[in-house]
Amino acid sequence: MDTIIVRIYESVMNGLQEETSTAIQAAINAGFDPVEILNQGMIGAMTEVGRLYECGEYFIPEMLVAARAMQTGLGILKPHLAQADHKPAGKVVLGTVKGDLHDIGKNLVGMMLEGAGFDVVDLGNDVSPDKFMVSIINYQPDILAMSALLTTTMLDMKTTIDVIKANGLRNRVKIIIGGAPITEDYAVQIGADGYSPDASRATSLARSLMGI
């Protein structure tokens, strides 16, 4: 791996936003392929961050600062990826369900998905079933991701899936869910396509649903 790509990789791994931006700009100025910068420098780093988290060597604060460094660098890289006609790994719409104002976990999932090369549309929190349903029409995502932190709001996940089914859209999107009270059994019960207990494994789940 080239020295400057290693520099990008390590700056993302260590959550160094300014260093990440500087290294990416230097790589662009040196004529590096934007796709190589993304895949080897940034996605490679975030994949390793996810592995370290699952091994218990990284924790949420380390994962969060790495994701923020990646997002900062991605802001510089995106225009160059567009020029290179780079295709994202897939498109994900995500949001926290109606009645639930918690968004830290949802935000981290979004950042980790971006770090894995997905195009992410964040609907925010307190998202109604109808808004989730309309987002499928408007954004045509491959995956719809719903989060809930409260047992009282997790029930709205089923309502949302029911609304999506009632409008004939269920076969157009994969649905994944997560959050503190959510379990694999609940995902099966309400007809979701998958469940993840944390942001790292949400990324792995999304990649597996896209066949990556």
C-alpha cells in the first residue's frame, strides 16, 4: 500500500479529522484514483475499526471518532468520486421510529455505513410510518433501517412494515432494525429482513444483504 494511502488509513483509524483531510487532499493533488483512496484508505480503515470493536479492542468512543474522521474526509472526496463515476455499495434510508427522539446509535450506524461505501439518507428521529413509506418512493433505497431505544416505540417498527406492505412496497426494499430493546426474534416476528445489535454489525448486515 502506498505511503499516502497508509497515512489516510491510519488517520481514520485514530480519529484524526484534520490529518485525514490533509492526507486525502494530498493524495488527490498527487493524482491518486479517488476510488483507491476510498476503498483502501477509508473503507479499509473503517472495516478494521469494526473488527476491533467486535473483538472488544475498540469501544463506541473510538468507533465514533474514527467515523467522524471518515466523514470529514468523505466531504473532500465525494466530488472526485462523482467525477470518477463511482457507484456506491448501495443506498440506505435510516431513521429512528415515531415517538423516539434518540439518535446517537442511529447516527453512528449512518456514519459506519458511509464508511463502508453506502449512500445514506438520514430521515432523523421521530419518523412516522408514512414518512418511512414515502421515503421508499422518493429515494428508492436498497435498504431501510429503523432504530428504537424504547420498548414503547419499538412497536412502531411493526406498524411501519405494515404500512409499507399495505402500499405494495415491501418487495422493493430490504428492512433492517436495531436498538437497545430489539432482538433477533422480534425482527423475525415483525417480518424484517435482519437485525443488528450495534453499528459495526449493522454494516456487515447491510453488506450481506447487498451480496457484498
